[in-house]
Amino acid sequence: MAGIKSIGGFFMFIVGGIVAIIVGSFMIRGTMHLWDNPESDEKKDK
């Protein structure tokens, strides 16, 4: 049983890391779009 629990914990650790990377990438992409939009709008107006 100890082996199954350790494997389960390791698997959950990997899944949690993958989810954190995906969520972080989406957050970074969203903030980059928020930063880029005002500057691009000003350039289009000019």
C-alpha cells in the first residue's frame, strides 16, 4: 500500500505542476495582451 500511495502522490505532484504551468502561461499571456493593447491602439490612431 505504501508504494501505491507514493506513486499516487508523485502522480498528483506531476499533474499539479502541469496545471500550474498551463494556468501561469494563460495569466502571462493575458497580462501581455493587456499591456500590448493600449500601445497598439495608439500606434493605429497615429
